[in-house]
Amino acid sequence: MNGKIIKSGTLFIERDGKLKSQGCPTKADSDCGDWCALFGEPTISKWIGGPDPNEKDRELNPKHWNLQLCRRTLYFDELIDERKHTTSTL
């Protein structure tokens, strides 16, 4: 499965060759995204045959990530997190 978290924090999953935003299973008319307290941060999978989780700059590789959500953990072959490419000033 392939997915993307866009800069605003909304989760998209590839379905039928197209990225589609995912709805919240508990709140009608809301997308699944990082504003939810139950939306986890992507973590590196440790699948057999996957990239070495300890390799240099592993966090820049979009292959084999897990994402824990409110009802389950999703396992991605490729997950692009556009939020990591933003800068903020305080």
C-alpha cells in the first residue's frame, strides 16, 4: 500500500492508482489527519527484506513505514510525509 501525509496533515492512501483522502471513522465530515490525538507518527518498519532501519539517512527513505491510527496500524510499502519538509518559526 502507498500513502502520503500532505503538509496540512491529511492522510491520503492510493486506491485504484489514485491518492484519495481518508475519512475519519469516528467523526462524520472529517478527514483522517495529524490533528487527531490518536494519529501516530510514522515509524520505520522492520520487515524482513525491507531497508535496514539503521542505515544512514533512513528517515529520508519513503519505503516500508508503519502508521498507527485510532483503530489499527497501517503498513506502507511507500509513505511520503510532506510535513517533514516544512519549516516553522516560533
